[in-house]
Amino acid sequence: MYNVFKHTRTGRHSFLASFGPAWIVMIADVDVASIVTGIQSGSSFGFHLIFIELMLTVPLAVIQFVSGSIAIATGKGIAESIRGTWGSKYAYISAIPMALTDFLSYVTEYAGIAIGFLLIGLNPAIGILTAFILHNVLVMTRRFETVEKPLLIISFVLVASFVIAAVMSSPDLHSLVFTGLSPIQPYGNSDYTYLAVANIGAVIMPWMIFYQAGASVEKKIPATSIKGQKRETYMGALVSELIMVAIIIASARISSFGTLDLGDISGAFSYMGPMGHFLMAIGFISAAFLALVVISLSSAWGVCEAAGIKFRFSEKISRRKGFYFIFLLESFPAMILSMVASSGLISLMLNLMVIYVIVDIPVLIMVGMITIKQRMVQRGTLSRKTMAAYWAFFFLIEAMGIYSLLTSSLAFL
């Protein structure tokens, strides 16, 4: 039943009542693949990629805010809005590539659980199996609040672990300011370019768009809360990129890995002592589990909506068979694969970030077109400046990503 009481809340109470979807998806943006990208960035180039990381905060905030606003304004998820506007074909075009890359994301998140357990000297297989079971238990609940509350707690643990780890690394503040914040960077270096593209790909991942929309619909966030969602999205974007900066800082004292594997990372932070190992372990585990839940729900909302199957937590479990089929089809094989294949997973994570640059294109175009079809600017839901920024950042990020992808590919030939 629709909660009319939410309409009557204003100010701080309204903000707190709707708080969750934007913050969680922004912190989940720092998933295991993003963490590994940050570690590779710091270990290979020190503070040099911090400037790019910080510059990506604004496009992340604007693009994600526009995506979330569609759900709040229409009461529909992204794929459902696309299906209602252009039909199921276009809905599948937006959702299926996301679901396919989500399988690879699952593998990387389970690998992140393994890394976390290795960092504290525990059997990684036990960690992966435990995460799989807890993940199943959580997504089978019939109350979205039961899912969201632990995710909020995990998100704050994630933030604290990496920030404290960065402080413990005792960074050179002079180098941090004059190297990390300088716009002059080694852009012509092919390795730097490849990592720059990976960081660009990590800014907006397809599952982020579907999660915030689906979660906003689940919470029945009213149109009167859009300003609050904007604050939440922008705050989450800033914190998300600051976490990535913290990871780069903590990794800057590590010698360049070359070709990474799980063992490299599990032993890389020994310079920080037992407490540093513990913090990085908690960071990996919390980021991996948070992303596992967010990604699984994104796939469920995206694919089910594209197929015309409505998935909501309030429904009986027997009516959510479509979701569980998609969930197990992706999650179970990914869990097994992460257990048996430890080599090459780190390279998979970096390549996945690069792939996201391409996968984002159709869904972001359709998100922008939906705002036009729904006349969201004319109705005052979004401002002209926001939409101008959305399209500008979309073209800028994709142009930078594709150019860098081509440049780095030619360099490796």
C-alpha cells in the first residue's frame, strides 16, 4: 500500500525517510573490481591517478541522479520505463548486457571475499560459501527494509576501513597535494591510459542505474523527495570517489605488481602490519558482499521488468520465481568459478571496468531519452542545466573512454 505519510514529511524527516537507495548504490560503486583498479593505480603510478578520480565525482553524481529521478517521478524501474516507452526489444537491449556483465561482476565479488579471507589468514573457500549462503538468506526476505538496513551498516564499515587504512599508510602530504591534485599527468603512457579507462569505466556501472531505480520504487519515495535524493546522490558520489582516493593512497607504497593475482594482493599490505591487513580485509569483504546484493537485485529488477515480470519484495516467494532463477543462474556458477580459478581474476576485474564503458552506452542514451519523453524538464522534475550536464558528461565520458580504449589497445598490439 502506498505510504501517504511520506508525503507529509518535510526537511530532515523526509530526507531520512527516503535515505538509502542513492547512498547504497554509490558506496557499492566501490566494488572489488574498483578496489583492485585503485590498488593497481596506486601501486603503478603512486598518486598520479587521484586527479582523474576526483574529476569523475561530478559526472557520477549527475548521471546517477538523473537515473534515480526517473523512478521517483514515474514509480517505475528503468527497464519498466523503457519497455513502456519503446517496447520489450529496447528493454532487453538495456537489461541483457547488464545481466551478462553482472555474471563477471559476481565472479569478481566472490574473488574479493577470497582476498579478504586470505588477508586475515582464513580459508577463502569458507568465506565464499558463507557469503553465498548469507546472500541467499538476505534476498529471500519479504521486506525490503530487512535488506536495506544491513546494507547501510556495511556501507559505513566499508568507508571507515579504507579511510583508516589510508591514514595508517602515512602518505607524503607534499606529494599527495602537488602530484595527486595536479592536472598535469603522464597521459601519453599506455599503461596509465589503460588504468585511466578502467577508472572511467568504474564511474558508472550498468547495474548502478537499475538498482537505484528499483530500490526507489520499493521504498515508494515520493516526487517531493527528489531534492533530498539529489543531496543523497551527490554526497554518496563524493564519498565514493574519496574512498577510491583512499585506496590509491594506501596502495602508493606498494611496488608495481606487473601481472596481478590474488596472492599478490593478500601479501601487498604487509607494510601496514596486522591492523592494516585487518582493515583491508574488512574493506574487501564488506565491498564484495554489498556489491553482491546490489548487483543481484539490479539483475532481477532489470531482466524481470524487461520481460514484463514484476518483482517486488512484498510478493510471496512463490511469485518471485523469475528473480530466483536469474539470481541462481548467475550467482551459483560464479561462486564455483571463483573457487576453482584463482589466476587471471585480477586481470578480469580490470578488463571488466574497461568493458563497462561500452555497455553503458545504450542504457544511458535511453535514460536520457526517457526524461524527454516524460517531459521531466517541463514538469520541473529536472532542470535544464541538469540535463545539459547529463548529456555533456555522457558524451565526454564515452568519448574519453573509447579514445583511451583504442589508444591503449593500439599500444598493446
